[in-house]
Amino acid sequence: MIRRYVYLGLVFVSLFFGSLSIQCSIHQPRATLQEAADFQQRTFTFCAQHPLGARWVVEVTGGEVAKGSIGLISAGSQSLLEGDCETALFQLSRVEGFSRFAFQGNLKRPIGAIKHQKLFWVINQMRTFAGSFSGDAQNLVAGLAIGIDSGLSKSFKTNMKSTGLTHLTAVSGANCAIVLSLFWYLCRRLRLGRNQRFIASVLALSAYVSLVGPQPSVLRAAFMMVVALFTLEFGRRIWVPASLLLAAATLLVIDPWLIADFGFWLSVMATFGLVLLTPAFTQRFEKHMPKGLAVSLAATLAAQLWCLPILVELQGGLTTYSVAANLLVEPMVPIITTLGLVATLLGPWLAPVGVVIFKLAAIPATFVVLIANSFAQAPETILKVPTDFLGITAVSGFVVASTIFLTRKNKTAGVLAIALIFIFSISLVPQIKLSIAWPPKDWSIVGCDVGQGDSLVVRSKNEVALIDVGKDENLIDSCLDRLGIKQIDLLVLTHFDLDHVGGLAGAERGRTIK
């Protein structure tokens, strides 16, 4: 058995590095890489594909370049949608490090008109409709339904990150499960046969993936959903962790750069935790609480546990209120996702109906916004944990030990997990003590956390100076409240950018400025 796994591992490693070598040679032409290193300008004909992160992946042709990938830094005044093709002059620059992009391009001057591919027209119409609303609640609906979060305010994104709710706007397994379940149920009601039902459901899932784009978490979830649907319809038995492993391995061979994508690994780890630990957690929680609450809490904890090593590395610690926040918003997610998806499908063709459904979905989304903003204002949203090699190793050891204890009931693993929790607790004592006593009585200078921007409070001989107020009036108001400041003797606004003066109303709120 062990030998079989070794052979499979060697096959996967060979396929991974083989695929990486082939794709690098195809997508990174040497002549163009030299031009990019010299910051030369070059004319290309390109077609935009679905955006990954903040850049566009495009296919490049021109001269001796057969095919390549370019990170489009700026499109100038151009409004590019998926599938749009045009010829343009680019300022090239080299991409450093391990990247899917061969080079970066700043579009300097378009040559000719944009050619719109009809195949993508319907998808772009739906995305445009979903992204046309204002306000965090309505843009959260777009994020939950099809992963468009560009309309969310920076302060709300920061609050979602500090409360562990960022995953809501990253389309993943939950979204695919909702879509597949709804369509499969509809096919059952229409009395379609097993084969027709399976084919129709897979086509519906493929259409949804096309709508939200080939994000790593979506591709992983879609692959697993097809496997699960196959077993459901045709009565086959499959070990779910094996399907997860197969999905992850297949995607890494198709796109080797996913090996460095945190979103991909968070999706894989969260799913692995759900599959492995949810039953064990649920069994224990059911003894002390209603079954529905036990299942929700079990799923939240299971997913969070296996994501811990990555989250600690990304956030520098543990999100204090993440479990509570996720538990509160979880019942709203299926409602918002379903209504948002229906509105997105209908909106471009029946605008009044789509708008009404979208605004209806924004009602439960408002509750999610309230939870994120409320928890983000609580003290110590992140408990610092060492992020060096030993710290991450200890966190990973805790995750593995806890899993073995819960699934195998191994006492040694349980003792190890408890010991690691004790060590973490001891290391957090100074920080918790400082948090409880904050602000210290003899403080002189405090940097207020105002999100993007700056705000500095200086106290000398019981007189207070405030230098800049940040962008968000609620954040500066909360900071000054905690410091107990009722009078500002000197207010300095260094310059008039929004992230330095936008919160002025919050500084004035209930205070005298001399």
C-alpha cells in the first residue's frame, strides 16, 4: 500500500514539473523577455481572459511570439471585458520571481477598435449588471453570487479580513454546491432520467464556472462536485478525501503556478478539514446543543482549523472573532447567494425584476455588513502568533495532533494538542494584559488604526495634538473615545488627500478643537 502511494507521488511530481517546464517554454518567449527587461515598447494583438487578482491574463501574438501571458498593469482609458481583442502598443517590463506572467505591459496606445467576441457578450452583460450597484450590502450580494467585490469599500474589506469573513466573496465549494443542488432539484421535478439529469447538472455547473471565472477555488470545487454528483446518480462509492486529492493534483498539473496561490491552498485545506473533522465535531457538539447549531459550529471550526497555518502566516495571528462571526452570518449566505444569482441571470434582460431581487438580497447582506463592522471595532481582532518557522511548525503540529485525537481518539495526540494550546496561551498573556489595560495611563504617542491613511495622537502636559484623521470618521472617533479625549488642543492636517482628512467629522464628534 505504501509503495503504491510512493509511485503515485512520483508520477504527480513528474507531471507537475513536466507541465511547468512545457508551459514556461511556451508562454515566456526569450526575445520578448529581453525586450521587457530593457523596458522597450512593443505592439501586440491580444485577447483579454478572465481577470485573476488585480491583473488580466491575456494571450499575446505578434512577430516571433507565438503565445504568451502578460500582466496588464494599465489599460489606459480602455474598458476591457473578457473576450475583448485589440491591437495596442505596450510599454513592457520584466516580471520577477515565480509568476504565471511572462512580462507586464502598460497599454500606451490602442491601434484600431476593440473587437468584442460574441461568445462572452452574455457573461459580460451579467457581470456588468451585478457590479452596477452602490453600497457595501448590495456589492456584497455580487461578491457572494459571482465573486465580484470591486465595489466594496476599502474599510469594509479591512473589516471582513479582521473578522475572518473575506472568504464570503471568494466563490468556492459552497456556491457551486448551491447552484448544483438547485439545478439538480429542478431536473428531478421535471422527471428527467438519470443520464439526462447528470449531463444537465454538469452543464449548469460549467456555465456557472464560466460566469464567475476559472478561479482556483471554483475549479477545485467544480471538479469535486462532478465526482460527488456521479456517485449520487450512479451509486458508486468513493472516498471524498481521494477526490479532493485528485482535484488538487489535476489542477496543479494544468496550472503549476497554483502551487504559490494562497487562495487555492485555503480552498483545499478548508475542504479537507470539513470532510475529515465535521462528523467528529458534530458528534461531540450534539450532546450539548441543538443539531442544527452543532452542525454549523462543527463545519466552521473544521474549516478554520485546517486553514490555521496559512491564515497565521497571512494575518500574523489568530482572528479572535472569526468563528463567532462566521457562525452568525452562515444562515444568510445561501439566501444571499441564491437571490443574487437569480438577479444576475435576469437583470440584463428584465432589469426591473433583477433590481428588485438584488435589493431583496441586500436585506440579509446588510446583516452580514453589520456583523463584520461590529466585530471589527472590538478590541484585539487579531491575537499575534509568531510567524517564523518554529511558530508555523507549532501551529501545524497542533492542527495535525488535534485531527488525530478527534478522528483516532489517540491520547498521545490529545496531550500534544493541549500542550501546544498551553504554550500559545502563555505566549498571548502579555498581549492580552496590554489589551485589557489599554491605553496605558502614561501614554505619550498613539498611532490610531484608521485603515488606509494616517492619524497620530500626541499628549504632553495634559494637552493633546492630533495629526491627520485618516479616511474613515468612525475609526478615528472610536480611537479618540478609547483614549478618553474630549478636547483637541492642536489639530494638524498635513495635506488634503482623502486618507488624511476624510475622517475630520469623526474627530469633531463630541469634542472641542481649540
